[in-house]
Amino acid sequence: MPMRKIAVVNMKGGVGKTTTAVHVAAGLAARGQRVLLIDADPQGNIGHTFRLRQPLTIEHLLTGDAPVEAVIVRGVREGMDAIPSTPAAFSLERRLAGETQRETILARRLRNLTGYDAVVIDSSPAMNLLTYNALLYAEELIVPVGMDLMAIIGARQTLNGVAEVKDLWPDRRLDLLAVLPTFTSATNNATKAALEALEQDPQMGPYLCLPGIRQCIDLNYATSQRQTVWEYAPRSRAAEDYTRLVDFVIRQEQAGAHVIQEKAKTAV
């Protein structure tokens, strides 16, 4: 099977992008896959989440100051490695201003990456250089959407940006894998209104992954303890919801593999 490349994106911050990227990566690793988790957000939340102390980061990879082997932190969890980021990456826009095709630097730096079943990328809440690099490396997208109007607008703006990327680079695959409602509450009118808006949206409705991720204080506690929710509270609703999401991601991979096999049979 080819290596999967999944980016978690939304131009609105505070919708659970990092939490989702962490749990997709950790969940796939727990199922026996080899996973590389990349932090493409200068806030560096992946490093904070796992308390990574790595002098070389995605900044050094993109500027060419270090090869990919040097910036990977091995064994963050069993089966999962990571490339961290720090606020120093905020300067990349300026430092790489003169680079040719600077939006594809990450894809070029990772061209020969091997040994992983999946790469999961946590992106910045802005359509900046790092986000473009994430989109032009990834082949599948997960869009977390909080239960408020601004998060839905951010998701639509993100998909508009994705459409522009696909227009400019039509040879690159970039498929929407899932639209993931986050911080949902069955008794909250805002949740009901937001889910209705998502279901009726022609772009996002067909990819809605329900019931999404329910509000759960254990997610906050898990983060404060530098753990995944499965490590901190394996019987919590958040653990159940993220398990469901990982199941969905794996099913989509298996469905894709089935399509490839059928095409191969037809060709023969």
C-alpha cells in the first residue's frame, strides 16, 4: 500500500486541529501502522503536547539546514515519530521569499521519505506558506469544524483555498476525507444549528463524519498530562469518538485499496 498523506486543516483556530491530528496519528499507530506526525503550525502545539525537546524542527527542514532524518523525533509513541515546530517558523515566509516554488518545498524535502504507512500533518489556522506546503504534500484532508458560525465560515474558506490549490496544481491529488464536527453537544441548540448548516452545505455535507467529537473535559485533562485521551481516559466519550474517527480513516484506506485492486483486475 502507498503511504497515506493526511492534513488536518481549518483556517479558523480553536476547532481541535492539533487534538485531531494527534489522535489520528496515535490511533493509526496503535493499530500497528508506522506513522509520522508533522507539526506545520508555528505555535508548536505538537511539541507542547508530547514535551518534545528537539533543536532541529520543520523550520530547519524547509530552509535546507537539516535533512529529514535529523529533524524526526523517534519513538514519540510506539509506532509514531514526529517532526516538531516552534515559533521560529513564523519567519519562514520572509526567509523563503526568494525560493523557487516555495509552496512545494515540503513535498520535495519528503520526496524520498520511506518507512511509514501514514504521514499526518497538523496545519496552521491561516492560509500561509506552511499551510500551502502542507496542502501540496498531503493527498487527503480532514477538516475539524467547531459548533459555531465562524468555524463553519473558516471551513468554507479553507475548502475555497483548497480549490485554488487544485486549480494551480491540477496534477496533485487532494481529496476531502472527512468534515469532523468538534465540541458537539446533543442538548445544545448551537450544535443543532451548526450540524444542520453542515448537512445542507453542498461541499461539506457528503463528507460529514457524525456524530463527530463530543464535548469532553477529559480531552483537556489528557492534554495537560501530555497524553492522548486513550492513555488518560480510555473509557471516555472522547476516546470513543476518536476511535470511531480512526476506524473511519482505516475503512477509507481499505475502500481505496479495493478500488485499486478492481482496476488492476479490469486492466488484466
